Amino acid sequence: MAQYFDQVSKIAFEGADSSNPLAFKHYNAQEKILGKTMAEHLRMAACYWHNFCWNGQDVFGQPTFNRPWLEAGDAMTQAKHKADVAFEFFSKLTIPYYCFHDIDVAPEGNSIKEYINNFAAMVDVLEQKQAETGVKLLWGTANLFSNPRYAAGAATNPDPEVFSYGVTQVFHAMNATKKLGGENYVLWGGREGYESLLNTDLRQERAQLGRFMQMVVEHKHKIGFKGALLIEPKPQEPTKHQYDYDSATVYGFLKQFGLENEFRVNIEANHATLAGHSFHHEVATAISLGIFGSIDANRGDAQNGWDTDQFPNSVEELSLVMYEILKAGGFSTGGYNFDAKLRRQSVDRNDLFHGHIGGMDHLAMALKRAAMLVEKDFLGEAVAKRYAGWSNKLGQAIQSGEHSLQSLAALVEREQFSPKPVSGRQELLENQVNLVLFR
Amino acid sequence: MAQYFDQVSKIAFEGADSSNPLAFKHYNAQEKILGKTMAEHLRMAACYWHNFCWNGQDVFGQPTFNRPWLEAGDAMTQAKHKADVAFEFFSKLTIPYYCFHDIDVAPEGNSIKEYINNFAAMVDVLEQKQAETGVKLLWGTANLFSNPRYAAGAATNPDPEVFSYGVTQVFHAMNATKKLGGENYVLWGGREGYESLLNTDLRQERAQLGRFMQMVVEHKHKIGFKGALLIEPKPQEPTKHQYDYDSATVYGFLKQFGLENEFRVNIEANHATLAGHSFHHEVATAISLGIFGSIDANRGDAQNGWDTDQFPNSVEELSLVMYEILKAGGFSTGGYNFDAKLRRQSVDRNDLFHGHIGGMDHLAMALKRAAMLVEKDFLGEAVAKRYAGWSNKLGQAIQSGEHSLQSLAALVEREQFSPKPVSGRQELLENQVNLVLFR
Amino acid sequence: MAQYFDQVSKIAFEGADSSNPLAFKHYNAQEKILGKTMAEHLRMAACYWHNFCWNGQDVFGQPTFNRPWLEAGDAMTQAKHKADVAFEFFSKLTIPYYCFHDIDVAPEGNSIKEYINNFAAMVDVLEQKQAETGVKLLWGTANLFSNPRYAAGAATNPDPEVFSYGVTQVFHAMNATKKLGGENYVLWGGREGYESLLNTDLRQERAQLGRFMQMVVEHKHKIGFKGALLIEPKPQEPTKHQYDYDSATVYGFLKQFGLENEFRVNIEANHATLAGHSFHHEVATAISLGIFGSIDANRGDAQNGWDTDQFPNSVEELSLVMYEILKAGGFSTGGYNFDAKLRRQSVDRNDLFHGHIGGMDHLAMALKRAAMLVEKDFLGEAVAKRYAGWSNKLGQAIQSGEHSLQSLAALVEREQFSPKPVSGRQELLENQVNLVLFR
Amino acid sequence: MAQYFDQVSKIAFEGADSSNPLAFKHYNAQEKILGKTMAEHLRMAACYWHNFCWNGQDVFGQPTFNRPWLEAGDAMTQAKHKADVAFEFFSKLTIPYYCFHDIDVAPEGNSIKEYINNFAAMVDVLEQKQAETGVKLLWGTANLFSNPRYAAGAATNPDPEVFSYGVTQVFHAMNATKKLGGENYVLWGGREGYESLLNTDLRQERAQLGRFMQMVVEHKHKIGFKGALLIEPKPQEPTKHQYDYDSATVYGFLKQFGLENEFRVNIEANHATLAGHSFHHEVATAISLGIFGSIDANRGDAQNGWDTDQFPNSVEELSLVMYEILKAGGFSTGGYNFDAKLRRQSVDRNDLFHGHIGGMDHLAMALKRAAMLVEKDFLGEAVAKRYAGWSNKLGQAIQSGEHSLQSLAALVEREQFSPKPVSGRQELLENQVNLVLFR
């Protein structure tokens, strides 16, 4: 069969001095860093949707890409064509994982039965492709936001039939994910939010979403799916406001419905910044709340207020994010999925490789630097020293609950406490980090 | 004794046709709306800090206001002078409530003992002032963010002695609030956040803050304070990031520490918008989570990224906020506190009256419109109709937990569900609202 | 011929007490305000693109609207069907004007010749429709951003052939606008900006855009088009950054190329806010620079960072905008074009009427209030009084150029100037405005 | 005399392997890069205001720093003390330049005469300090925004006496800058903007500001000042909106008043981002408009909406900015002034060194990388290739004005132009840049 990326062969590691744009300069899959290979650390995935389901169209313009499998034709034939190209790409890129939505891989059809049949048939195709190529499934998910039926949400839709339709897709997508050996199952509530408070019952919608997630958990246990369940926070877009706004909001939601031990978060860099947080903040917050799961690796534009989904390229930012993840023990089931898309002008067929090669190299650059930050852990030491007082008698007494407001106030008055400010040493620590990043 | 506002007498209601800038045109305290007086609905308060502790200084400029009680002099004498002016103002304004921080009303002194003594003396002064004027205390609080000792936070400080110092202030401020008949006690964590993740232990700081709040709850019950405990969310400023980011974040925090039945939120309009939400959103969200408490009435500037704390003047926005509050049953212990300050150029002595008269009139205008929205509740009807499906058999079965993913998927497949999108009617509802706001 | 909006007849003014959603409550075309009819003041237009070329698709979802003329079929037949529906809508709405892009009304075809022929044929259709209905053309424009050839801009494209193709469209669109009696011709540089500075020559692109605009001016004069040329500022989206960022930026551009007397700006509310300005600011700035032309009436969402293009519904904001325009003498060739689109959920056929009826009523509400602000012009008086010093001797001497730094410094020293701050009276003025808006 | 920084001696270059926090690791003043020394390239300056006039106070808190010269005392004695410390710091830091506002260095006094006398006396002190230490003046300026008289602006004040007072300060500050060998004179219009459009005459204020700047130019020529005149754009803060919003806005302003050959811009990184632009954008835009002058080196916080004025530490960003400047020929009179301040928690005396050492090292790191980008100028080549068509026959004909809309449209039709999109290669270029930044 003819190959789509006919000018590209398997991407190899050629080292920092290579001038071959179709080679890795820093990502060396088997290179060991802190006792694990880069591949084991990074667990990278390419996605189906941006790469193979998008034709370059945006709100202001028509398709720009040449994607023959997206043109008119028999839907199942085109879906198989798409799978051929996708696995050709994954293999040549040597990326170990991929991710998909149900309707990325199979035609929706015109009825629930067609959906089920199409999807089942394509899952068989994917299973075979995985076996042939060794590419694995990082996570699967269901698209509950594109079809017009979901215009007002899926789990939070005012119509319980829409809720039920969404449930049906998730049922099949979870089963498919298990069948394909997926290591996680993801929920992104694309339209689980509101357009206008004038027509919205927040309490009702939240209750619906809570029940929906409980059902997902129950099903996971019922079928014995061993992967993690992940929620992907996003503050808005396409909705005016989405319920899974950010990690801290998701945490509160999980607590309300008793789900905090069942779900973790899949943090997307661009969603973090749309929520008014740094990517670093979202990762550190999720870790501190015990709900960190996986990463959608991309970046936004600091001046644009929508999800630009660009390939990650700030090694400065990635290094600190990776430092947090390494300190927390690294991924268990998670990984870095490139939820990133080409610029609409990037119409060369090979641009898809350039985007991913860059992304993978940038993560590798960051991993090497994060490992150095972990090895000589001056940040960890500075933090430990800064909070040392909380390991002392007073700190322990407070934390253990020995003190009331009254007893502590009495102590302060009796002992005439007059604590002195101590420098936070922020400038110094920033300098030290840069000396590692830019040796 | 000489009065400071010597050109102003008690502000009276003169009706919409009055051209007297020092009169109410819409706020008529005893006018009944939906069975309660305006005063009972609005429970408005003026604040001590912006009005009597600020001299017009900003980051780029020197003081502009003439505030003799803020000039050099004996600290306690000046504090009493300040109290004289404050209660002269409250009385002439005919506002029923006020609010304060401990160090707004009493000098901090140079030691914990001086703090305690000064504050106790000034609480006696305030008690007498309240008795003389009939002005009541909506809420008290402690300032744990201005003194250099709190530069790295109070409850979340790396130094447990600072934590303890903060506890001491809260202990005295809660006791004072109870003594003065305060109807709420507020916590705003001005520096409970971080400047840099490089030197911060998020999990440790969160645990400290959780314990701090538990101690506050325990103390409330111990002293039999009947008012509500309130947390005021703010996303940032002066910190880079504050833990009490917004209502949803506070909810998660409360759940983590088992405090969700003990605290409510005091929502500030300008804090809502800094967090990337509408004021309306924050109020509706807090109500839906069962943690709505009180309002800091002000507004931000949609183009400026800091807390401008301007007097509220969007009747459009206030009407919808008030509609939500009326539908939720109105305030219990809460009210509208004007956490608003003059523009730095507003150097006329009477500008303080203009700001508050406007704020009070704008709330009154909004109350009258919100009452109309409640009376012919087309919004409530539209929402009820939109979600009607959830009262039917399918909706009830889902919500009651009868269905699993599998059973529901089977039902959808068997019954061939094919739900049709329904208009959200947003444009129509927006038109209908405006027909009420701008009759 | 069957009508699309078969349940709607001509929209009539029924007054504020009407409960008919398909009637005007405030817009009474022939009602006189300050000596002119509402219709003469407002000069409102409906647009072709959002209303008749958009099917409800967004970046995350499929079409939701039922628009038969957008489905597969013979392109010219469908274009005529579209025109039938559009003019049915304009007529029933009783809106006096419409606006279009060339490819809104005619199929692009597969070559420049097809484009020219299709467009010419459809211009004849439009001419006949206008004659039949009395609907007039407020402005025409050419779409130089949707076709893939324009992915890197039109006038600013790195390829002069693309520039030339764009020129060809503008040539035909200007001629068509003249033929159809259009009162303005608009340029919006949808992709005249950059995606990345790494591949962009700012100086070159700016020079291209300057020449392009000069050619437009030359052509206008050559063909004797009497309408105004308008530029529509927008800061970004779809580009990362657009050259016509805001009114002040456009002014600088016009000055650079000697065009400041040839172009005015068409200000869109949502573009103003995306640029970090209030709508009010952009209008007032354009007026102060002498380049105010027309309005794209819509609104953005204060929390969403993209162009939501909602129908305008803040009477508060519109009243102040309209006050500025009235004070500046009102529109000459400009008007209020509803560059607004339905929410994707608004799938009822009549929602298109609700959006526009609301928009038209809200402008009428604002017009009535703005007229009151003009009649008792306390704002104008306050401003005049505030700057009165500049009419006095010193102010005149400075403005007339009599003084140098040195002579003025000498005067200040000799006369010992010690100017005293004066209140800006902002709170008072805000109160006074609201007393008019919410009588 | 006792030294304030008594634990610090002259900062030396010790190379990348040094672990001495009080040494340069990358900034090696005499190291040659592209034929010039680092010192000649970077022309770095420390500022007087943040370093020596700020005590750690912010809007929410009291002073945190120990700055004895800012405490009560004889004003001139304290000003001399301040100068001693400042020059001790500049010398030990080995930074070649400094910058000041008039009232940073001399007490304002209580009258214009006191101001003049104090300032003249302190200029003599500075002159002697410069001679003793070899530290030079990069630029001087006048503070026309802190004193209450400037609450409503200086040049744009409604009161011409305030305008005149500002003129007087500028007159003396320009003369002082010349006397001290300053290489530039800067204008930052801290309050040249508005708080509310309700009380503002935009056209009048703009005319005042234009005349003011013309007077500055006339004075420059009169006194034979050879340095450059610089305007520092900022969009807002402390104002709601400032007239010198960004570089493009300033350009338009200069064109309006015929000043575009007399002023250049001093671009501050944090002001760029507050205006909704990247720092890179502002520099590239100013260069493309021919008005680039100098840099205020700092950074903002991407999540905070105010001027955080942190020390620059993104080498990624600085490298691209520096690439633009190198390509444009480097600075003439400009340089990198650290308009940066410590975090309020940075209370160690040496933190001032850590901030500057980091800033200087980060600029040096960036300079080395920018030089590599210039040496193998793949970006320049990619851009040249991308726009090559504009050097060909068609491109030249268009640019030279040979074509009208009509002639070009005829050509397109005749030749059947059908230009094909070309990849912008953004991902590839981004990868290539990172391979240089993170070798």
C-alpha cells in the first residue's frame, strides 16, 4: 500500500550536532536518566484528532491541509485509510503511545446502532495495527461535544436522553479502551458548562455530572479496567464556563461526590493558562492534592485568549514541570500526550513530523535539565530549610491539634513572640535554576 | 466637637426627581419590596479601611486626601479621632452597618501586649459609638497581611511563630466581634498564597491553613459566637496566587478539611472578575454549592488587572446578582459591604458621600428590578421547563442510581434514542431581562 | 415561493407593554429624537455572513442549524436561495440596511474567472432584491481571509500573486458596492498580521499593506465612489497579532502612508475589548482622532478571550457610546451593523429574529437615554468647567506656542506656582449618569 | 564612611562553574561577542528608584526593607546618604550606568524654589560621584506622577498651572541630564491618561501632550543635548488608560505632532505584556517603525495584571529580543536599564545583588545565544526566502506603484493567477531556535 509520508523513514536519534531536521537531537529513547530510560520517563503519545481528523479549517477559514482520508467517500473505507496513515506516522515517529476519541477512529453513523457497529469494527482494526506496530494506547475517550445533540452538554444536558446517549458512547469507549490495553481512560467535558446563567440550573447540572462520573467509576470496577480514570480540566471554550475549570475546582467536585480516590487529572498546559494559572502551578497543585495523573503536552499563546494548542517549546517551563513530576515519583499510568496541532499555514506534509520531533526533543531537553535539578536538589533543600520550624516543637504542637486559638494566643502573649521576616530568596533561587537550564 | 463632614447633614430619601446630590433618589430604607423593607433586604455596610485608613497613596504616588487623623500624633488619640469621623460618617449616611479589621480601629503597637491593650481600649470606644448611633457591626476581621511579619503569609507562613501571632490577632478579633454584636466574622487570606513555586511547599501550607480554619471554628463554638464564619475568595494580589482563589476552590478546600458546613463565602465583585469569572457566576456558584454568605459590593475595571475597588454602578449586573440572592431566600447574616474606595483624584471631602450614596442608590435600583424579575419569574419558568425531563421517568431513574452505564447503554440501543437539540433561547431571555431592567 | 421564516410576518413596533416577542418594544423607526427619526439616527444593518453563511459549526463541533441553502447542491442555485431568505429576513425585520462580503453572496468558484462571473451574476440578483424590498446596502467588502491562499495574509502575503488575487477581489467588490449604492466600503484584514515573528518581515508586510490601501483610495476616486472607506480594527484572531490592532494603531498606520483623510474606522465592540479597551474608549478615541466612521454592533464576553460576536445587550454601555456619537454629530455614512451571531444552541428558526429584535430595541433604548444625556448635558458642562483653565491666558499662551520650556519654567519660578488638586468628581458623575439610565 | 553592603566586595566574573552566588557566571564585561565587548553590547544600568527609594511597601502592606536613608531625618542629609549607598552599589556591581528621576535623587521640598535648589545641589553630588566611580548616566527623567498635583496628569492636566509645574521639572531634569553626560532623556507619562471618560476631553489632552513634547524637542536643540529623547510606552496603571499605550500608538502620536524623527521608544518588557503584546513584539515593532531606542529590562508575571517589575530571567525570551536588536545594528544611545524591583519578601541586604547579578548574567546568556542566531542566520535566510517574490518583477511593480487595482485585476484575470499556499515552517523554525538556545 502506498504510504502517505513517503519521504520520511523512521526517525532516529542523531545527537545535538545533527543538522537533519527529520532526526532527534536530544530524545534518545534508551538513554538512561536517573535510572530509567527516557522512554520510560516520558511515555509520549501522539493524538488522533489534531493530526488525522483536522483539515486546517478554523473559524475564519477553509481547510488548508491535504488529507485525502477526510474527503468524501465511504465512511468506513476512509476510517481505515485514516488508521493506515496514523499508524504509519506513529511508527515512523517511533512514539510509543497514541490516544483517541471514539469518533476520531470510527464514523458516528446515523444511529446508535451504526455508531456501535462502526466503532466495534474499527477497534478491531486498531487492535491489529497495535499488534503489527507495537504502538500502545495511552488513553481512550469519547467525544461528547461535537455532535449537535451535545450542544447543551452531555452529562449536564437538560435532556436525560442526551445524557443517556453520552453514557452509551462512554460505555463503548471504556470497553474499547480496555480491549486495546489502554492505560487510562479520560473524560473531558467539552460542553459540560454553560453558555448563559439565564437558562442554567447549576445545582442540577452539577448533580447530573456527579452521577455520571460515579457511573463511570462503577463500570470501571465492574469490567476490571486496571488503568486510571482521568478528568481533564479546562476553564471555558467552547462553553462560556466549564465545570471542570482547573485542578482545584475538579478536586472540590470529586470531594462532593466521593470520587477523590477514583479520578486523577490530565493537565493540559494551554488549559492551565486559559484558567489564569501557570502550567507549573496546575501540575504542582494537582500533586499537592494527590490527584496528579497525566499531561496533555502543548502550549498556548500568552497573548491569545483561546486554545491555540501549539507544540510545547518552552524548555524553561517544561523543566520546572518535569522537576515537580520527578520529585513526585514520575508518572504511574500517565504520560505526555501531544494535544497539539500544526499552525494552519503548516501545509507541508512533513510539518507533522517537525511539530512532533520538536515536541519530543523539547521534552527530552527538559528531562535532562530536570534530572540535574533533582540531583543537586538545591530547591528541595531551600524549601526544607524554609519550613524547618514546622518540624520543631511549636510547629508540631500546632499541626497535631494540641493548640486552640486561646492556648496559642496565651502562649504568644506570655512569650512575647516577635517573629522576624526572613528572605524568601526568590531572586537567588531563580538565578540558580537558570544556571542549570542554560549551562 | 467639630465635625469633619461639616457641610453634610443626614442623607435623606428625596426621590428620583431630586437634583440634590447629597440625597438618595432610589434608596428608601423603609420602602417595602416583596414583603421586606429595603433596609432588611440590603443590610448595607460601610467599611473602615478604605474610608478612614487610606490617604490616597498608590504605588506610583503620594497621599492626596486630607485625613488629619492619619497624620503624625499620639496613636490612640488619632484612633479615637478616626472613630469619631467614622461614626459621624456612618450616621450621616444612615447606613445601618459597618465593618473593620482590628488594626483599622486600633494601633498595632510595638508588641503583642500593646496590640492587645490598644485593641481592647478601642473596642470599648466602638461599643459606645454603636450604642450612641445605632450603627451595627456587620462583620469584624483581623488584618494578617500588612505587617512585615506576614510578608510570607500568616496561617501559611513558613514560621510557626508567625502563624501563632496571626492566631492571636484572630482570637482577639473574634472576641471583639462577638462583644460588639457582629453578625459575621470574616477571613481574607491576603498573603495566604505564594510568590514563587520555587520556594513553596504547597501541601504543607495548605495543611497549615486547614488547621488554622479548624481552630477558628472550634473557637467560635467555644465562645458561642452566633454569627457566620466567612471566607473571602480572591485569586491573587498581593500574592502571585492565593489559595482561596474563587468560590469553587474554597469549596474544595472546605471539603478537604471537613469545614463545608462551618464556613460560607463573602464574595467580592472585583475578586470574581480577577479570577476570570463574572460576579454573577461567583454568586450563583456559591449558592449552588450551599456556601453563599455575604457580598463585598464594589466593581473592578474590565480593562485593568488589579483590584480597583470602585463603587458598584452597574445596575445591569447588580440586578441579576440580586435576583439570584432573592431566589435563594435573601441574606441570613450577610449583607452588602461597600469594599470600595474613592478614586485618588476624588479629593473633595464630600466625595466619600457621593461614592456611598451612589452605591446605595444603585443597589436600591437593582433591588427593585430584581424584585420584578422574581415576581414575573420568566427566568425561573424557562429553566424549569428546560430541565423538565429530569423529573420524568428516565431522569429520575438516572438520578436515583437505578442505572449503570451498561443498563443505560442497553436502553439507548434498544429504544434507538435519537434526541433532538432544543433552543437554549438565550437571545430571547436576554431581551426579556432588558425589558424589565430598562422599562 | 415558499418562505423560510413562515411563522413570522413583518415586525412591528408595539410599545413597552407588549408581550409579543416578535415585536419591537422600543424601536419605533419614525419616532423623533433630537430632531431626527430613530431610523435616521441608527442606520441599522443586518449582515449576510453570520446570519446566512454560518451553520452553527464551531471549532469543537458540527453544524447545529437547519440552513438548507448551505447544503450540497448547485452553487448558484443555492446562492440565489440564500439571497431569497436573506431579503425575506431583512424585509420582515424592517431593517433598512444590510452588509456583505463578496463570497457571502456568490460562490468563489474554482478560478478567478468563475469568481468574477458568479459575483457579477449575484450582484444583479442583489440589485433586483434591493429594488423590490427597499433594503439598502450599508457597506460591501471582500473576504480575503477564508480561502487557503490567504492563510498567510492577503495584502501582507509573502507571495505577490496572492496580493494580486486579493486586489482582484477588492476591485470587483468595490465596483459592486458602488453599483448597489453602498454607502461605505470596508476593509477588515482578517489575516493581515502574523502567526510567528520567526518567519515575518514586519517592515515589508507593513509596506505592502500601505500600498494596498493607497491603491484602494486611488480606485475609489477613479470610479467616483462617494461612500466612505472604512478600516475595521481587530487585535488578533485568527492571527496571533493583526496590524490594524485598534483605532490608535490604525491612525498611526494611516499617517505613515498619508491616508488619514481617506479612511475612517469601523469599530466593533468585541474587537475593542479583545484589544484591551472598552468599546466606549475605542469610539471616543476614534472621534478624538477624527477618524470615526461606523459601528459593528455586538458584544464580547468579558471572561472569554475570543470573538464571541453576541448581540449587543448592555444598554449601559451603548448609551455612553451613543452619547459620544451624538455629541460628535452622529453618523454621516456609517451606521450600526449587527456583526453578531446566534449562540450555537439557538436552533429555533425564529431565534434569528429574537437576536435582531433585541439588538434593535437595545439600541433604541440607548438612543433615548443618550438623547437625555445630550439634552441636559451635565457631562459636557463638567468637562468644560474642568478644562476651563486652558481658555485662560496661561493656557492659551502655552497652546499657541508662545512658551518654551525655559520661559515657562522661569514663569513658574517667578510666580511661585503651587497648583492645588481638584476633585475629578468621578463618583458624582457616575451617579448622575445612572440617574438618567435608570430613571 | 561605613558601607551599607559591608559583606560584599566588587562582583567578579568567575565562570559557569563558580558556586559563588556573588559572582558573575556568564557576564564577562570584556569578552568579545561579534566584535564588541559584552559591556559595549549590553550597556546595562541600575535604577535609583526601585533600589534606593522603595522600602518594600505595597498596596496591602507596610515597608519590609531596612533602608535607613528613607527614614525621618534632614532631607538633604538623607539624600546624600542615599547617593552614597547607590554609588557603593553601582561600583560593587560593576554596572557601567545608572538612571534616575529628579525626585529620586533630591528632595522635592515645599516649593518650586526648594525643588530647584535641592536638585541642583544633588546634581553636583552626583557629578562628583560619577567622577569618583566612573559610573555613567544612561538616562535621566523627571517624576511627574507622584506628587498630588499630578493626580490628573502633568502635560495632560486640566490645569495649565500643573502643566507648567511639570515643564519646570523637565526643564531642570533635562539640563541636569546634559550636565551629567546622560546619553538619553526619557519621558514616561505615568498619569498622562484618564481615569474616566466621563470627565475627560481626549482631544484637548492629546493636544496638550503634543505641545509638551514639542517643547521638549525645542529645548533639546536649544541646549545642544546630544542624547536621544525617549518615550516609554505603558498601557495603564496607575491610570485606567495611558495615551502612550504601546509602540504603535506612540508612533501615531509622534506622526500627528511631527515628532517621529525626534523621539524613540524605551520599551519595558512588563509594559509590553500589560498592553497585550509580547516583549519580542514590541521590540520588533519599534525597530520596524524606525523608533527603537532603549530597553527597560524586567519581566511581568503572565498571570498577574499589574506591573510586577521582576528581574528578567527568561533567557528564551531575551535571546530573541536580543537577536532583533543585533540584527538592527545594536543600541546607539540606548541600553538595558533594570527597571526591576525585589520581591517584598527579599529582605536580605544582599538580595539587591542577587537580583542584579541574575539579571546581568541572564542578559549575557541571551547575548551569547543571540550572537549564535546571528552567525548562522537561518531565521534571516528563511525570511528572505519567504518574501523572495517581492524582489521579482511582479512584486517590484506593485511596490513601485506601477499598478492600480484595475491593472492588477486585469493581469490576474488574464494570467489566471492561482497561487498555492506555502508552509510557514513555524514548527521547524521553532525547533531550530531551541537547538541553539539549549545546545
